[in-house]
Amino acid sequence: MGGREHIIDILPNSSVRFVLEEINLEKWLSQGLIVSLNGEKVQEDEPVNDGDEIALLPPVSGG
């Protein structure tokens, strides 16, 4: 996404999924993307509030 941190304006009563749709990453949810909201793992329907920190943790592959 071109940086480590982005600030996004959200509507009241928005969810994690809304934020992912705004940055065009919702397709990654079905591919194992883990979302952390203020340091805690959450599901896509979790509500977000002004000032919340969302971290996106991509699926890990290994061998």
C-alpha cells in the first residue's frame, strides 16, 4: 500500500470490513488475512471507532 501507516476517514458505525473495502483489501479476508484492532484479533464485522488502530497480518507460508 505504499507505507506503514495510513489514516482513513470512516463513517459512524463502520466495521473492519468497511475499512478493508475502502483500501481495496477485502478479498484477502478469504485468503487468511488476520485483522488486529487495537492489539486484539477480531472478525470482519467488528465495529471500528475514531482513533482505533487496525493492523493487517498477512497469511504466513513456510516450509
